[in-house]
Amino acid sequence: MTARVTALGYLRFTAADLDHWQDFGQRVLGLMADRRGDDRLLFRVDEKSYRIEVRPGERGGVSAVGWETRGPAELAELEARLVAAGYEVTRPGEAVAKERMVSDLIRFRDPDDCYDHEIFWGLSTSSARFASPIGAEFVAGTEGLGHVLQVVSDRARYESLFLDVLGFRLSDHIDLAPDLAATFLHCNPRHHSFAFTPQTGGRPLGVGHFMLEVTDLDVIGRAMEHIEDEPHRLLKTFGRHSNDRMVSFYLLTPSDVGLEFGTGGIKIDDETWTPTRYDTAHFWGHHSVDHH
């Protein structure tokens, strides 16, 4: 296997109120907004022209997850492997590639039919310097946007897709309950870019949360203070994860998708890394908040 996914490149969301998202993204998270008319909101976190896109929709949610690969040969190899694995793969064409600001991309549907996976190469780099409105610095660049955690119906199918087809590598497992484990996968030094847990207890299938990482704990603290003014947005309290050591809290975005906002995640060196298992997801904190 020579071709593989190298990073989480971008996320596409829908939301009922783009104005609210723009204010929230800038004021609370420190994202750099690029508003393009009434129906398109882009956010930057680094030198790339965008990492998050929000479009109008009756309901909020994730519409696409964009995975980066190195070039056209790798894209073609990944396409062939996906087809061989039974996925229906399409090439959206030049117009969509231009809209996504990439050189080329392929698309296939998530195994649980929750959103589109898009694999691309050549995401545009902006000539304008990234400037957070609150002075935040994000951990991105070659490590990509952050990570996505998904609730899935078939653990084996997602293991096969991400490990055997897309070239991810196992980081570790967390045993959440008897016969229930979360799986964490990496494609670069970031501890994980994709994680999944089998569905249980009536949790809906699909993206449970995405993660953004900053370099300064004060940015996290100030975001928590903003959330005090919108307490319904707090999903989990301040805490520290056992496996990636991230110090973070969880909040609800204006797309009604969870966000882990954190700092201090560890890096993986594949030459020395050995996957392990943890008996808890949190060293401390991360208590779920019941708003009822």
C-alpha cells in the first residue's frame, strides 16, 4: 500500500443561521471568517484558504468530510481500492473541485449513509496571513484540521475502510464498557484524525463530535467563559483524556454538532509507537451536562 490519506483536510456543515455561526466561530473559537455571500461561510485555522465550510440548511449537521492525499497518482490508487472494496466512487468534476479549492477529488458515501467522504489533493493555500480575531493559534498544517469521532453500526466495516483501504494506522482502544470499545486511528503525528465507537443506548449514527486544537490553554479558558453566557451549549465539562492527553471541553456548535475544543494533545512517532488499551476515556473531568 503506497497511497493513503495523510490528514483531515476540511469539514462541511449545514446550519440554519450563518450569521450566528460567523459570530460564534470568531468570538468564541477564534476562527478567521471568510463570508462569501448569503449562502457560504468559510473559516480558516492556518495557511489554507479554508478548513470549515458552512452552508444554509433546514437542519444543522455534517454534509461532508474531506480527507487529504498527496497527489493524482495517490488519488487514483485510493479510488481503485475503494471500488475493489465495493464502494460507489464518483469524480465530481472540475466545477466542484474549484468550489472546494482543490486540484481534484473523489467522493463516496459513508458506510452508514450519514454524509459524503471526499478525498482530495492540492487544497489551496492563501496568500493572506492567517489572523485569528482573538489571537488563537491552531494546531493544523500538515496534521490537518483536527479529528472526527463517529458512532457507527458496524465496527468491522469501519476498521476495514480506514485501515485496509485508506491507510490509517491504529493508535489505541478505550474500553468504555464490557464488550464496548472506542477505536482511535491516525494518519500523521496527530494522535487520531478519526475515531469511532459502536452504536449503543440509542445514540444516533454519525459524527458525534469534531475536534479543534489550539496551542494556548488561555484560549480554551476564554471560550469556556463565553459558553457561560450560552449554558445550553456546554456538553461536557473541562477534563483530560487518557489516551491523547488532550485538555478540553465539549460544546454544541450552531450546526448542532458537538465540538471538542482542546490543547496539549500528544504526537505519535510510528517508529516507536505501540498501540495499547485504556480502561477509561478521561483521567479527570469531561462530565456530561444534563440540561433537562
